[in-house]
Amino acid sequence: MKANAPTVAIIGRQNVGKSTLFNAIIKEKKAIVDSHPGLTRDIISYTLQYNDRTFRLIDTPGLDLSSGAELSDAILENARRQLEEADAVIFLLEYPSPESFDQELAAFIRKLSKPVIIAVNKMDSNERLEEMSNFYELGFMDILPISALRRFNINMVLDRVVDLLPRGGGQIAEPDLTVSIVGRPNSGKSTLLNSFMGYERAVVSDIPGTTRDSVDDYFNFKGKLIRIVDTAGIRKKSKINENVEYYSFTRTIESIKTSDLVIHVIDATMGLTDTDKKIFDEIIRAKRPAIIAINKWDAIEKDDKTFETFRDKLVFKLYRADDFPIISISAKNKQRISKILEHSLDLKEKATRRIDTPSLNKVIGGLQSKGRLPQLGNKIRIYYAAQIDTTPPEFKFFVNNVEFFRKDVIRYFEKSLQQAFDLHGIPVIIHLEGKKQEKKKSGRSGKKK
């Protein structure tokens, strides 16, 4: 689905500074920047406003990939598809002069018949500005000198962008739901994204680490606008040595923290691994609603008991997995994809719901009266409870003694509230406040007789 706001694509050769320019324009470090050629593989996008105009900026891979390069055909096909849908193009060149492939790109841009802004990057000094005449041989008359790294002339680029974009419309509504897809490399995250989108939005291959940046886009499902984020596969920390791996990891963790919901994709053919456990720990730590999607279920030999057996092993090995929906899917064959989305919308609605205080205290009173609390239950007293936040729901218990509320006691109340208020799939957070102790008096009050 194409967004309602116009789209502006940054294109150019590898290593001319496209991702640096993308970050400079949006004023965030969203795209991974490194000197390694061919780092950007997928289309990275960001919606921004400038001078009361809204548009979507996309960062594309370097288009001078050789035909024999890793994933080159899939990367270039994805980039060209996005360029054909773009409303305007920023053609980025690099000091000191055009290279042969720049001539090819110039011809390609002319065939697109789209408004174009020509920018020459790394113009960091007056001496370099004197070399601007080298670029007029490409046949474009209006060329801007810039430095993406130093943010030189970035506002001038943006002024040209808004002048070229079509007038009217151009607004992207706030999504009804933001979902992040996380998991190990090759678990099927990008395939799931493509299944949601209905076309090959992300590059998919059997090569681990194909996705490096977090890739996001929008689509509609049952009248709701959903923002979906495909994250880089999280690897073992021992393998996070290079800058690229480190920034991929941090982007993934950031996506988990800022999403309404997380889909944790687990490869059914591989089973649960230590890396899956670490990923799930990050979801729990971020206190996000989640769905566990057991992918590649079509590749498993099974009978009517296979799923329950797999699920039981998962719950046994993965602490708190029982708190969340566990769904078997095939991202490749689009099996139970709609079920994932229906659960996601349902969890978003439940996570934002407020429970009225009388109902909450009635449930807690019933739990205490049943006498099924863990050890120390006869000493535990909850005088009053109230919900203090949503997404996830957070509750404050006013109690007699905080020390009596050990982890197993708190866990008991978490599970009980999940069941009582239909919060399966949503973390329940409980805060405690003990009874205020009166200050001890040093002696009897009153005058000495």
C-alpha cells in the first residue's frame, strides 16, 4: 500500500552518503551508516514534516551493485520498485567529480520522468566548492552543493523538495497499531512482513543477516492502519563485534520498546534456541504485549497432537511464554496471517483499556478470601488497589508489608489479573506501597507527673 503522503527517494552510487543524508534530513540516526560498501539492502523510510508539508523520505541501496554481488538482483528489484512509486528523487553525487555510473544513473532518472534534485555531497570547504563545475557535464543545470555529515545546505534541499512535491492531501494518519517483528536470523521475519504487505517489500534470502536496518511500512487491515517493522535478526552477543551488528541490535531493541505489540517469530524447524530465549527476555524487559509465532509450520511432520506438544515444550523452556498467544503459521504460505493481525488489534485494544477501581478491588478481595495465595498468604493484606497506567496495564497495591510480597506472590496476582480481566498476551505490572508506619514515640505523651 502506498502511503497518502508523497514519497521522496534518495538514490545514488554506493558510499556517496545516502544514509548520512537521510539521517541528517530526519535528524535521527535511523539508517545504519558505515564505510562498508553495500551496507543498505532494504528500503528505509521515515515520515516527516517540513514547512507544513508532510512527505515520506526513503533511503535506497546503492544502485551500482554488480550482478554477481550478494543479493544484488533482489536488492535492485526492490529499489527500482520503490523508485517507480516515488513522487520526487534526490540524486546524490559525490566530490570531486561524476563517475561513469553516475552517467548511467542520470539517464535512468530521466526515464523516470520525475521531479529531481541534484545534490553533490562532501562539499566541506570553499576549495571543494570550486569543483562544482565538474558536475554540470551530467546535463542538469540546478545542482546543490551539500555536506550531509556537517548538515551544510540541508534546509536548502528540503526547500527544493517541498517546491517539487504535488500540492494538496499529503497526510499520513497516526497508525492504529505499530507492530515489530523480531526473531533470530532466517526465522522468517522478512517473509512475514512481505505477507502482510502483499508484495516483496523486504529482501528475503537464506543468507543470515540479510536485514540490517529496521524496515517499516504501512498497510490496512479491516479498516485499521497498521505500521509494521521488520527488525534485524538478533544474534548471540559474542557475534556482535562489528559496528553494523551493534547498530542492528540497538535498532531492534528500540523497535521493541516503541511498538504497541511484538511478534516473536520462532523457527519451528529449529526449535527453541538460547538466542530465542534472549530475544524473549528483551520483550519481557520492555513490558510489551506480544504474540509468539511458530513459523515454517508447513515444514513440520505433524498429527493432531504435534502443536500441543511443541507448545508445552515451549512453555516449559521459556519463562512466561504461557502469558502470550502462541500461534503456528507459515509466513511463506500466508497460513494464519490474518489470525496474527486479528490478535494484534485485539491486544492493542485490551492494553489501552482501563479497569474501574470497584471491579479491580472486588477481584482482589475474592482472591484473598479464597485462601489460595502462596506461602505467607495468611499474613498478606491488600487494603486497596487502583490502575495507574495502560499499555501495559499497571496497578498499585496498597499493602500491609511490602516484604511479604515475594516474586511468587506477585506472580500469582499477575496471572490472576490476566485471567480475571482477559489480559492474556499483555504484561501486567504491579507496584507496591506499604502501610505507612507511625513514628515511634520516645515516651508517654503529656506532662511529667
